[in-house]
Amino acid sequence: MADATSNYPNKLPRPRGELAELETIWAVPKSWRIVTSVNNTTIGYFYVGTALLFFLLAGILALLMRLQLAVPSNTFLSQETYNQIFTMHGTVMMFLFAVPVVEAMGILLLPQMLGARDQPFPRLGAFAFWAYFVGGLIFFSTLFFDLAPSGGWFMYPPLTSSQFSPGMGADFWLLGIGFIEISAIAGAIEIIVGVLRTRAPGMTLDRMPMFAWTMLIFAGMIVFAFPAVILATMLLELERAFDWPFFIAARGGDALLWQHLFWFFGHPEVYIIFLPAAGMVSMIVPAMSGTPLVGYRFVVVALIATGFFSFGLWVHHMFTTGIPALSLSFFSAASMAVALPSGIQVFAWIATIASGRLRLVTPSLFVLGFLFIFTLGGLTGVMVAMVPFDWQVHDTYFVVAHFHYVLVGGMVFPLFAAFYYWAPAFSRRALSERLGRWTFWLMFAGFNIAFFPMHISGLMGMPRRVYTYPAVMGWDILNLISTIGAVLFAAGVGLFLIDLIRNLRPSVANAAGNIWKAGTLEWLPNDVYGPRSIPIVTSADPLWDQPRLADDVEAGRYYLPGSGTGRRETIVTSPIEASSQYLLRLPGPGWTPLLAAIFTAAFFMLLTAKAITLALICGVLAVAMILVWMWDSDPAPHRAVDIGGGITLPTYASGSLSHSWWAMIVLLLVAGSLYLAYVFSYLYLWTVSPQFWPKPAALAPAASPVLPAFLLVAGSAILVAAGRGLPRNAQGRRNFEILTVLAAVALVAALISEVSAQWQSGLRPETNIHGALVAMAAFLQAQMTLAALVMAGFAVARSIGGRLDCERRVVFDNLGLLYHYTVGQSLLGLLLVHGFPRLAA
Amino acid sequence: MRRAPSLGVVLAGSVLLGSCGSDVQSVLAPGGIQSRQIAYLAWLLFGFGAVVLTIVIAAVWLAIRGSPRIRGLLAQENAVIALGIAFPAVTLTLLLGYGVWLMRSHLDLSHTRDAVDIEVVGEQWWWRVTYSGADGTPVASANEIRIPVGMPVTFTLKAADVIHSFWVPSLGGKVDMIPGRTARLRLTAERPGIYRGQCAEYCGGPHALMAFEVVAMPAADYAAWLQRATRPATTPASEIARRGQSLFLATGCGACHTVRGTSAAGTLGPDLTHIGARRSIGIDTLPLTRENLVRFITDGQHIKPGNLMPEFRVLQPPELEALASYLLSLKVTDRHG
Amino acid sequence: MRVTTRQGWKWITGFVLFGLAAIVLAGFLFAWSGLYSVAASRGHWAVTNAALTFGMQNSVRTHALGIEAPPLDSEDLSTLGAAHFHSGCAFCHGAPGVPISPIAQSMLPSPPDLSTSMREWRDRELFWIVKNGLKYTGMPAWAAQQRDDEVWAVVAFLRRLPTLDAAAYRELALGGLTVPTQSGSEIATTEGTSEAVSACARCHGQNRRGPDSRLVPVLHGQPREFLMAALEEYAHARRPSGIMQPLASDLSPEDRERVAHYYAGLSPPVPPDLPLNPESVERGRLLATTGDTAARIPACTDCHGLSSLPVYPRLAGQHAPYIVNRLRLWKSGLTSRSSTDAIMAPIARRLTERQIEDVAAYFSSIRAAGKASR
Amino acid sequence: MSAAIKPVRPFGDFLRVLIAPAIWFAHFSLVYAAEALICIGPPADQATMMGWIAVLVTAAALTGLIILAARLLRSGNTAPSRSDRSEAWLRRTSLLLTLLSALGVVWTTLPTAVLPACAL
């Protein structure tokens, strides 16, 4: 097909003005208005830049810590300052650097790599970035006002409870991080839908660039892992603010619940960070060896297996908590299991190197450095998975060494490899090879000198999170060496910055281009609109297998060489075979994502500062901004568009064909995971303190859930009826609107009836754990009800505004998904709260 | 290319391990049955790690610089299966089996009745130690634990406020102390000596300074010591110590501290009945001397920032002198009977 | 003549910059020449006066925006405020029956007579003025910036001031002290009027009479060492109080010893029979005598009992509002360099609001056991 | 242009790849939950209960994986070579995941043979 040069979808020459129109449509706003830009490249630059900023800030904190520990009994930092600094170092590195930088690389690279013009939800991407930017900066600045949290990045209660951490620091952590997690989930939705639905035609799953695979699994893991920690932060914040005793043992709570929830997120988190980095390596190694990845399928299997196995590891952070030995050994076994996929990947890379000829340039050096460091980190990982060995080294510097080997080796080195490798695709100049080698050797030597001795200091008994140690311990030489190494590492990073300043000139339009002779689509000539035309992909390395591809794409021979509807647009394809389905029209620049992010950030931060009224105002404004931006999305159907090659694509899709439906499904998976985490917490706390569960006689009457259940089911039925009666014209609207409002009312009535029944039975959240858990069920129900309510109101408003009918129905479809999910979750909640205590009694 | 530095690092590490290995609190200087077993496991794991690391480095080296035949072998999917799946599957099965077997031996299923029971409660930021006296009466102490050599000791571990972790590396692994839960840990010291321990779970504030010492002594000495420790405090013999005692009571020390045999019965802070016999003050931050005692009373927030004892700067030097004399006199004498 | 817009802008910018530079230079020359008179005897021009007043009023309003006033209708507050007003404010501002001193009247601006004319400030604005003072007017800031509670006492009094006549003012400010008629020789040879000498008693009472304001501690029968230590710490500003610091620093060490001796020798006054919540008193008793192990609060009586160190205060019979106020001050983070505060502050911070009220109720309910040691 | 207009394969085909690791996860969760629940019960027959549950759950999981593997192999044999590339790719991916999952199940079960239930 590719050889059939006469058989291109579109003929040359292209009409005059086609390219100019494309450029106008996709233009990035000039000067300070650039903050309204939603182009994935602009947002990608901002995103990567901000993540790097946090990497530097957290790195400075690390240097401060290393200076404090360089000599015994040092007084460079005070105890409280040190405690704040190590808490912030961990938190910022994990939440403000590692996850965001990977998402940033995804936003920057994926559309180009997949041959799309942009992400499927450009404004959501912009919102995710700005929320992270504003929230992250505010969170970091708490350090300057002595308001920073000091409970460790893992925030174990009861140390972080209001009794032992009375200040605002812990609240900043809980609300700030909860908020940044929301931004991460927004990014994950973007990535999942982007990878599954906006690939170039013909890019089947087995031709997908490995980075896209890893980002898909990365985003999938975020969907299931992050809700656990979001629930945990909600529980702890509710405990701190309203005394709901989730973690207070005296009233039936349990400190270990936090650890379960936190590590159920926290361990997959390690792989969430590592997988995309491994994906980068899987892109760089073949390109630098000039040969396709050996064992492509093995690597995909390894990625999927890692995604699963990593959810069976969380207790390996809790080997010393006094859990029965047999339970521990299950997690020890799963920890072994997760070593296998890593082994597969390492040897697949080695096989690729062997099958080609590795060019030893800076990206390759970073990859080789990664292989060494990550292997060592993986091996110490196997060691700490051995339960008895972990009893000794847990919470010591051995573990500090281990996870820095895994995270810095497994993530930072590939990231630097990626910077050097992809810079020519996004900058007018490549980064300097000479400076790059210096950077690599300084970072590699500095890293090993800093962190290898920590294995030994840990074995010699040095615990983590100590701000000082006495001279008699014999840890002083090792710590001094570590400090020197840290300074060397920092020098390497500093050199990299100099390289960036000297050589990085961001631009996609005039980028240096494919200097490595790589084979994937991001190396096509690109501009603000992505590739000039969307290619047909016939292999995993199209640029190698279709040598003329770059020229043909640039000439406009492939699909959609201009704009079909006069707006920004990209082709939506089917998830497995990537066959074209419809033409998605995308929104352009706007203020709403930025303002929504600022107000969302203000909402959370003001809530922390207990300025409730102002916070609520900002919250309402944030929702309003989102509604304003949603008002213009879902444009009315346009006539079908010919994209070339005799293919005419519709411009509107509803139901499961719509990309928006997919996003809603992913969002509901997040909500579902959150609720499952809650159900787990409920059952878990019952196993810990069943004595706090009341006798059936003391519960709300068995008949009390009947009314709310009836209302919920009735609401669902009414909404289905409303959907049947979606208006064809102005006459039908009234009925639809009334039914939708009725359905919304039913949802609220169900909530009120359940809450009042519980209240009348004398249940109070602060009494004991049972009360708190029942209240929590209502809280989560209220949360979903509120969301459904806003969306129902929005649907009614669109109907009144003539923007919703039986054809243009995406908003209603999404409302339906959300509504029926809410009903399902609420029914499950009723069953749990009313049924379980009777069952257990 | 990378082989030289990496091997160098490993070598340097081993040298460091061997040479400057201070055994104050070291995993690799075991003094008990449990810690020795884990030390064996550690060396086994280091050996395993060295082998695997060497294989990976060699494979990378060969992939870049090897002969075409070797590179051809390495470039096959079968190489990925053999080295990436089969080899780890076998070795990790063996390791997992050994680890589980070791856990079983740690469970000490044949827990004997003659074991010594000691309760340790982690508090911010000190250790409340309660021995079980000869007739089962609890004997309160703090921040220093004495155990008999060669006998299994069962530690009952609790937390009073936040999570702490009880860890004596030279005797065995650590166990967390979690509010609302009770954990147990069995340790057996093999030779007499002083083993340092430290809180291993971050517990806020001066967590870094929450250390303690375990003094392992011959069983007979231990029995005699416990017998003496059961007795109330000696009445002060000297005039200055008597003045110290009345100052101790008037200053309100008894609101937080207990000295058995006096009206001081506070339970918020460490029991001081036999403080004069302990080796350190301020939870192992300073050796117990008259000067350090006075410093801790008047300047405790500098020695151990954030600790819960207020600074008693109201006391004048002569009063402090008397108070220190009294506290130092609080020790069990060797007079039997 | 037509200029293009761009040129026009350039020209205007240049002109403005030049003008600014000229003004700055001229201002400097004027100040350097010394032609301006700083004399207080001349007064401001009316226009200057109006501008300054306008600026001052708005500055106060804006800065006071975030302040929330506590309830101010308590007799205890205004009585304490009155006593301080008499010694600290009346000299400049006058009071019913107390004319403004002619010296103060010669200030620029001359201080307003608060007894007759007080602007209609809001409570929070009065508070801000009393706490921070006013630049260029001679109105000083509060001597102890941490003691907002004392400032509010003055504000509470200022609110009552317009309703007072000379007799009522004397009663409130002097604590019912009667000043015996003095002979001509006494007036001619003693330093001040008898009112200033009786400064302690105006608040703390004398003989069998306790303090009028329950926010003022009962000193009767407290150990002499405690009283002397407290006065010394006030005098050296180690213990913050805008009311006590000026008074204590006026006293010589010998004076302090004598006045401590005087109060230590007094028998405690009979407390008025106030309705107390018996449950609260019982909870307070339990806390005071046994402490609260879980919250790490030691028993109060171990340090505040009869046989405790004499530098510790005795609390039996002390006013509940005083105890509550003191504990709340520590709890809200009062930093003090006093050696006894170093002991009490961390403990007070661990008390809950209810425990503070309970323990204060308990101590106010019991009678001081006879005279303390001299 | 045939690549672009092929019939759409439902996303469920991809989700089927995840069956094997899902079986591993179910097995893992069940034995872990069983241990947790048994340990709050009476201590008398904890060991036998745990033993039985481990045997049953593991047998079920391994049977499931074996059936899955057998079906994948059979469809691979019977399907003519012209069957579409995506399907073959998905099938072989599933097969490898089944192998890894089986190893995971065996490893999870291994300790139940050595360690007593609920001992600390």
C-alpha cells in the first residue's frame, strides 16, 4: 500500500491557502496571551518546565539535608526545619515532579507520536497543567512561611492527626496533594482516550510506539491507584476537621488503615513513575541501535504484568507492622513476581542493543547508566522483598539507597536520556553532545557516590528521617561521602541547565528534526498543527519502513491535509485496529481552563486556611468556569468531511463511539475505585474493631433504606424515560426538561431520606468508627449526587438553549452514565450500611 | 566502559563494609540468634545480587562489543526468555522458599514458658519499660533495657501516642509499635554486652534522638539485678541529697515522674526510682553525669528539642546541685537482703 | 501641528520623566536648605491638617478590617481598662474630672479629650489605634504587642467613658480608693499626688478588699518570692504586659521587695459567692489533682499546692476569669522569657478549652488555706 | 486504503488479554482476605481452614488459567493462517500473560505450605 505511490489519499498539488488556513486555525496566541493556549506543544513545554522547576527545588532541599548530615551532631538545620524539609523533598519529588513530568512528556510527545493533531481534550490538558502549576507553587511556598507539613511524605496518622500535628501544615499536605492528584487524574483521562482513540489510521495496537503503550498502562494504573490515596486524604482531613475517628484507636479507628490505603496507591506509584521511563528507553534503544525492539510482544506483556503485579505489593511497606507472617509472605511472593517483567524488559533492551549497533551518544549513555543503576536497585528490591531481611533494613538508609536507585535510576536517568534524545524534535538546536557527556558522567558518578554508601550506613543501623546522629555511631565517613556525591550530582544537573539555556530553543515548526534517524512518527516534520497530513501506518517503525513518508506527509499527500470544518480537528480511530471513525472538532485557546484552575486551587488552599466562605465562592466560580468552557464544547453536527482517499468521515458521534463517552467511563472507573477503597476500609475496620458495630436493634430501622432505594431506582427509570423523549424540536423540550429535573430531585430526596433516617436513629459520626463510616458513605453519595445534579442542571440549560436534542446528545449520554453510576453506588452503599451490620451480628 | 567503575564501586563498598564497620548498632555484627540468621541471609542476598549484576553488565558489554556470533545469540527472543524469565523464575523461587522458611523459624513456635517478659511502650520521645518481677509484680523503668543472656526474651510492644518502632539491629529485626495494637518480638542475646537500639519509625520532633540501650547480662546477674530493681528507692543518706529530695517534690517533678517510696507518683515521664543506676540521661542522648543531669533539667529543649519536659530555669545553681545529688543517689546498692 | 500618536507618546513620557526628576530635586533642595520649620508651636495649615486627618482615618479603617472584636460588655474588662487609662492615658486625653495636662495640650496635634469628644470609631478601629499607636502624633503603641487582651480592656473602658461623670470615673479608675486630704506641707513635699502612689491597689485591692476586676489576679497571701519574681520579670520585660511593665519598671528593687512583702502578708479576701457549675468544678478538681495522662497534662496541685516552690503562684481562691485568660494566652502562643512561663506554657497549650474553664472554676471555688509563708 | 476501513474490532477483545492477570489478582485477594478473616475467628481450626481455602482457591485459579491457555492454543491451531494479524497478536500476548500469572499464583500459594496461619 505504501509502495503504491500513485495511490495516495490526496493528490498534489494542494489548493493554495490550505496550509495558511491550517496555520491560522492552530496558531498559538502571542505574547502574554500564551497562557490561554491549549496546544499540546505549548502546554507540554510549560508542563515539562514546571516539573523540572520542582525537580530543582526538591533537589535543593535534598542538598540542604545532605549538608546537615555531612557531619555528626550538625546544627546547620534545626530539627523542625529538617523535618519539614524531608517531608517536602519526598512530597515534591513524588507528587510535583515524578508523576507530572511523566504526564508532561505524554502531553508533549503523544499526539505527535500517534500522528494526531492534538490531545482529544485540549482544555482539560490545559486545566490539568494550570491546576498543578498554581497548586504546586502555593504548596511549595508553605516552606517559606513555616507552614510546611512535617509528618513525612507518607503522612502516617496518628502523628498527622490534629492532636499530634495541630498546625496547618498537615492540612496543606492533605488538601494540596488531593488537589494535585485530581490534576493527575485529569491528565490520565486525557492520555487514555488519546492513546486509544486518536492514533493515526492503521496504527494497530501492535504497531503502537512503546512509549504510548507505557503511557496507556501508566494512565490505567493512575485510575486504579490514585483513588485509594484520595480516599485516605479525605478520611484524614475529615478526622482533622470534624473529629470523625477513622484513625483513632480509642474509638475503633486504626492507624494501619492509612498505611493500607496509602501504599495501595504508593507501591503502584513506583511503577507508575517507572513504566513511562521504561517506555522512553524502549524508544531510545531501538533508535540508537538502528533496529526494531526485540521482543516487542514480550515487553508489552511485561508492561501489563507489571501493571497488575504492582497492585499486590502494598503490604511490603508494612512488613514490620506485626501482620501475620503468612499474609506478609503473599506480598513477598508478589514482589518476586513483579521482578520478572523488569527482567524481561532489561534483557529485551540488551537483545535490541545486540541486534543493532549502539551509537554511544549522550542519550545512550544515560540509558546504559539507567541499566546499571536500575538493575542494582531492582536487586536490592528483591532483597527487601525477603521479609526477614526487611525486618532489619526497613526504615533505614538501606531502603533510602534502594528506592533512590530505583527512582533516580529507573526514572531520572531515562528522563535525561529522553531530554537529550527528543530535544531535536522540539527545539531548533539539539543539546550539546560535549556538555551532555560531562552531565552524564557527573550525574552517574555523583549518584553512585551519594547513594551506594547509604546501603552500608543503613546496614550499620542508621534509620531514615533522622536530622542528626552522634559521632560514636561510625556513620560519619559514609555520610560525608554521600554528601560529596550529592554535590557532584547537583553539579551534573547544573551543567544540564547550562546546556538547556545555551541550546534549547523551543519550536516545533523549525525543529532540528530527525538527527538520530529514528523510526517513529514524532520525527515527522511537525508544526503547531502536528503533521501536515495524517499518515497511514503500516508498521511499528513507519519512518524506517516507508522511507518517503516524511516528504509525503509534509506535502499533504495523506489524510486531512487541511481543515475540513474550519476548526481545529483530529481523526478519531477505533481502539484496536485504528480505523478512522469520525472527525473530532477541538476547541481553541481560551481563558476558562486557566481561571478554573486558579479558582480550584484557591478553593483548596482557602479551605486549608479555614476561610470557608471565600473558599466556597472560589469553588462555585471554578465550577462556573468549567461550565462556561463546556457550554461551547460539543458543537452542533456539521456535514461529513472528505479527508481524502475516498473516505468521508462524520463530524459528530454519540454513544460509545464518542471520545467523550470514553472519558466519562474512565472517570467513573476512578469514582468506582474510590468507592471500592471505601468498601475495603469499611470491611477492614470491622475486622479490626467489630465491637463498635451496633446491635441490629440500635441501627436505623430495617425498613428505612426502602424509600431511598425506591427513589434511586425510580430516578433511573425517569432519566431513561427522559432519554427516550429527547426533543426532536422545540415542542418536545418541555417534557424532557421536567423529567430530567424530576430525576435530579429523586437523587437528592434519596440522599436526604437516608441521612435523616440515620440521624434519627441517633447515629453521630464522631461517636465511633461505625458512625464515621456510615457518615462517610453518605458523604461519598452526596459527592456523586452533587456532580449528577450539576450535570443535570447543565443538560437542562443546554436543552433550553437549544443545544441538546436527539442527535446532539453527548451531554445527555454522559449525564446518563454519571446518573446510573451514582444510583448504583448509592444502592451498594445502602446495602453495605444497612445490611452488613445485620449480617455480621 | 562502565564495567570498571561499577566493579570499583562494589569493591569500594565491600572494603568500607569491612574496615570502618562500627558495630555500635550494626545489622552485620549480630549478637543474637535472630540477627545472626538474618545476617546470613543478607550475605546470601549480596552474593546473589553480585552474580546477577555481573551477568547484566557482561550481557550489556557483549551486546555492544561482543563477537557477531555472541551478539546474534543475545539478540534472539530466546535470550530474553532464558535470561529474563527462566533464570529469575528459578532463582527467585529458591530465594522465596528460603525466606519463608526463615520466617517460620523466627516464629519460634515452641515458645517456652521460661522466657522473660518485658513490656516496652513507645512514647514521644522515650521508652517506658516494665519488667515482670519475681512474683509477677510489674517493675517500672525507662530508656534502658536489661536482659539475660541465652534466654529468649519476649517483648510486648505498645505505643502511647504515635507510631514508633522498636529496633535493636544487633539482636534482630524491628517491630512497629502502633497505637491500639500490641505486638510481640522475641529476641535472644547470645553474648553479654551493650546493644544500642533506636526508634525506626518517624515519630515527629526529636525522632532522631529516640535511642536506648539493651544491656545483656548473665542470667544470674540479671536475676539479682531484677530483685534489686523491684525495691523502692533508697532514702537519701546525705544532707544535700535530702534537700534535693524535698526540692524534687516542691518543684513538681512528681507530677510527671515516679520515685517509688516517695509521694512522687507521676506517670507522664520516665520512672526515676533507680535513675542513678542508668547509663544515660535524656533518652540516651548524654551519659549520666552530674553536669549533664543539670543541663538536661535547665536546658532540655536544646539537648532534645521538642521533648515534653519543660525547662526548669527557676532553679538556682545550689538547688540544682542538691537535686542532681538526690537523683544520682537513686540507685540500687549491692547490699543484698 | 500634527504629531503621530507614537511620537506623541514618546514626548509625553519624556516630559513626565523630566518633571518627576525636577520635583525630586526641588524637594531635596528644600529639605537641605532647612527652610522648613519643624516647630510644634506653629501648627499645620488647615489643608495639611485635613489631608493628614483624612489619611489617618482611612489608614486606621483599612488596617482594622480583619480584626474581630470579642464581647466588650464585661465589667471586668472595663474596670481593668479604667485603671490603666487613669495612669497611662488620662495625662494626655483627660477624663471626667481630670483635665488634660497643659503640657500635653501643647503637642502637635494636641491630643483629643476623650471624655468629651471621641470620634465615632468602631471597636476594632479603637483597638488598632490603642495597640499600634499613631505615627507623627505622639500616640504610643501598646508596650506589650502580644497582649491583645489588655488592649481590649482599654477599648471596653473607652466604650463606657462617655457615660461616666467624675464620681463614677473615680470609682471605676481608682478602685474605690479614698485619698485622704493632704496638708499643704504634704502636697508641697511629696513627689506626686497620692493617686499615683496607690497604683497597685487601684487594681489589686488592699487589706481585705480584693481586685475589682476579676481579670486581675488576687495577690493577697501569695508567696513573697513569687511576687518579687513576677515584678522583676515585668520590670525587665521578660513577662509581657502593657499594664504591668511600666508600673513595675518605675519601682526600685527595694520598692518591689516591700510591695511583695505587703501583699504576701495580706489575708486572702473572701471571694463573692458566685454561681458555679458543680459538674465543671468536679471535672476541674479531678484534672487539677490527678492530671490527664492521655493528654499528657500533669496534676496542677503538684506545683500550685501549699508545699510547692515559693516562686510558684498559689491558685486556690484565684479569680476564674483571670486563670482562664492566662491559660488562653499561653495556649494562643504567648512567647515569654519568664522562667516560670517556660514551665507552664507547654502544659497550658495541651489543655482543651473546656479543661481551661473547668480547672479555673475549680480553683475559684476553693478557699485559700490561710496565710502563705512570709 | 483497506487498513482504514476494516471492520471495527470491539474493545472487549483487548480486555480479554487481561483475564489471566485478573485471575492472579482475584486469587491473591482471596487468599489474603481469607487469612485476614480466619485470623479474627476462633484460633482452634485456623490452620485447617486456611489450608483448605488455599488448596481450593489455588486449584480454581490454576484450572482457570489452564482452560484459558488451552483455548488460546486451540484457537491458534484451528484458525487458518489468514486470520487477522491483530487477533493472532492478542492471542499470543494472552498466552504469555497466562504463563506469568500461573507463576504468580504458584508463588503466592507456596508460603501457605510452609507457614502456619495467623502466627505473628
